[in-house]
Amino acid sequence: MRIFLFAITMLFSSLALASPGAEADKATADTIKKAIPSLAIDAVRKAPIKGLYELQVGRNIYYSDKNGKHLISGGNIFEIESRRNLTRERLEEINRIDWSTLPLDKAIVSGDKKAKLKLAVFTDPDCPYCKKLENELKNLSGVKVYTFLYPLVQLHPQARAKSEAIWCSKDQHEMMLKVMLDNFIPEKATCATPLDDVAAIALKLNISGTPTMIAGDGRIASGGKDAAALKAWLENR
């Protein structure tokens, strides 16, 4: 193992010391610049990998293919014409969750309860990104939403008490909106809650942040989306 790690270290050290690749021919450079007009490309050079080109944009480096149809940025491959993040789509595909494993009886149900499209959301009532998503969900039509209360107390110490109070409310969804969007402080909970069970399933599914969304077909995404983008994502478009 030590020999392997040493070899890897030496490999990356040698790459770091390697001189820049030769400049791309003018025709290739022009093709790439024309294909990706959103980038102010200063220079185009051949990358160490055959068929890949280094794009210098100010102090940043990106990579593209010869025709500028695909761009590599931050470890993600983007398809320029469609603006699709192919890496993210592939990760969603290989990390699908079996919807049947979700404890839906421990979720707050809202949205269009007769809709075929389904969405599960793991949320924290004190999470600012969750609040933003909740605002978008109000504009989302044709989707049945299952919200799992998942307070991250290490970040939001009061979130657990608020989650308990939301669950114990007569109208759980209405109370959740009041707490998250109107900064309402609810009374202390007076019933048993499934929060520990939800936390356990989140741990099992490697869900560590909020908001985390799961589509009906098992694709998972972190962070928020606006209503239109969310609907398109759920429809897998």
C-alpha cells in the first residue's frame, strides 16, 4: 500500500511540474471559442490526455473536446448545446433510491394528493435553503409531496423542537409553512414523533444535508430548484 501511495504521489508531482502543452492549431482554437462564446478564452492548448484541450480563462482552467461540444469544469462534464450537466445526471442514475424503502407514513403529505408525480423532501425548518425550496413548492402543481422532518441540530439547535411541534400540530403542513416562512414559534410538542426513525433512514440513505429531494423514480438531488426546474426534473426532462 505504501509503495502504491508513493507511486501516486510521484505521478501527481510530475504532472504538477510538467510544462504546459503545445498551443492548439488556430482552426481548433477558433472552433472551441465559437462553440463556447460564454467563456472569454485567452488561450487554447493541448492537454496531456489525447483529444482534450486546456482552456485558459483568466486565472482559471477548463477543458473541452476538439469541437467544444463538451466542457469539463469542477470535475463535471457539461454538454454545451443543451447546458446539461452529464456528470450530475450520471450520479443521479447510479445513486437511485428504492422509493419503497421510504417510510411514507412518517412524512407530511401535501401538494396534489392525486398526482402521479411524487417528490420526497428531507427538510430542516431552520435551514435557509429549505425555506427557499418551500416557497417554490407553493408554485409546484401536479406533484404529490412527502416531507420528512430532518432537523440538523448541530447546525440549528432549535430545529428539533420546531420539528416536534410541527409533527404534533393538527394541520402539520400549515404549521410547517408558518414556522418556515413566517418565523412562527410553535408551542412545545405534546406527542410522540418519528424524527429518530427519519434520521435513521436518512443515515442509511447517506443523506447528510438539507434540503435533499428524491424523485418518484428514485433519483436524488441536493439543494433547491425553482418550481419550473423541479417539475422538469421530476418529469426527467
